[in-house]
Amino acid sequence: MPGNRTVNGGVCLSVVSHGQAAILHGLLADLVLLAPASLQRLIITCNIPERIELPPSPPFVVEVLSSRVPRGFGGNHNAAFEHCREPYFAVCNPDIRLMEDPFPVLLAALDSGRAVSAPAVVDPLGGPEDSARRLLTPLDVLLRRLGQPRAEYGSPAWLAGMFLVFKSDAFRDLRGFDEKFFMYCEDADICARAVLAGGGIAFCPQASVVHDARRASRRSIRALRWHVTSLVKFWLSPAFWSYRRYLRSDKVRPTIFRSES
């Protein structure tokens, strides 16, 4: 990661669109309406050519980037991080909707010593999404495919990449997302590496966002192939095995954060 200089205070939010301008406009409207006090910069990356209509006079800086060639999830957010000058770096999916400002709780968790934080994620009907999860194993994947319950908030080992907030220094030290994962498992990998590096993760149920889930891996053979390939890469990685040993040790730190304010 480049040694980009941070400025005092604030969040840089990275969103990647894959021809999803219509969906992204809902998130943009929410951000303008809520005008989160901590949000200083929004970076929108167009992974394929498209036109993004920006709101007039947004209460934060907006930068629109275009990928010369389509990148994966991690590659796009890593490239956006090169433009981050804020002490906090957030990533979220374009199909996230905000009913309230999630950042105060998420930043409080980071200020408590964690490297990564995430809100509760709910579906449009208010049901819990599977955003805070146990360590993925082949058995877990099989159970998910068989339709087993997905809400795993009891003791999450990693946080889904649909909405994550990092300390910028921690993201830089971790060298961002591992780009060997073109799509899927980047979030599990970076959470594992963050914990092993001593920063820890924080699931923050006092904050929530809405996710209109678009599970392409169930409809697209190509996306399913990316998913399976990424899982195999993760299971064969040193980070997976080191994290698995950590989770079975007596050194496990709590991963649920509740603000006292």
C-alpha cells in the first residue's frame, strides 16, 4: 500500500459499481439526506464504463474513478485507498441503503483498539443478513448450500465485505485486500490477518444498514466458479490455518462491540 498521508478526522468511503448506477443512486440519496458528520470523502469506482449521476452540492467530496480493465473486489478498493487521506477507510456495496448514520458506533469500536468494524446488516424486511460469521470451513459451505440458518452473530470470526470500516493505518499495514481473490473471501482473509496482527475485529449490532442482497453466485456459473476458487485459495492459505489455530486457543478476543454512549 502506498504511504498516503492522512488528514485529521473523517471517513473515506469506497463504493464500486459494476454497471449498477441505478442501484447506487439510492445509496447516494441516503448519504446526502443523512449527511454523516464523519463522512469526508466518497470514492466511486466504475468497474465497467457507465455514467454516474451525482447529486448536486453533496456535503462531502466525491471522486469518480474508472478502471482501465475490470478488477476484482479487492483490487478496486485497494486502488480507491490510494486516494484516501482520511484516518478511516470504509468499503460498502452499491446496494446498501442507510436508514441512520452507522459511523459513530463503528468509529468508536475502532478507537477502542480494533482494526476493522462492521454494522449489523438486515434485509429490506428487517431480517438479519449473514454478515457476521464463523470461520468458513467446507462443512459450513455445505450447510449454507443446504439452506441452514445464516444469522451467526453469537461469536463472529469475520465480517462480510458488504460494509466494513478500517483504520486507514491498519489497512495500509495489512497491505489492503489480497488481490489473489478476484471475488469472494477477501473479507474473511483480511479479517483473519487483522486479528492475527493484533488489531482485532468488531461487530457492532447497535449500528445497522440495509442490504438488498444480489447473490450472483447462485445464478451465474462464472460467479460460482470465482466463489469456489476463492474458497479453495483461502483454505490453502497460511492465514486460514493460523487463524484456525488462534480460534481454538485461549487467546481469543471478544468480537462484539457495544458502545456505552
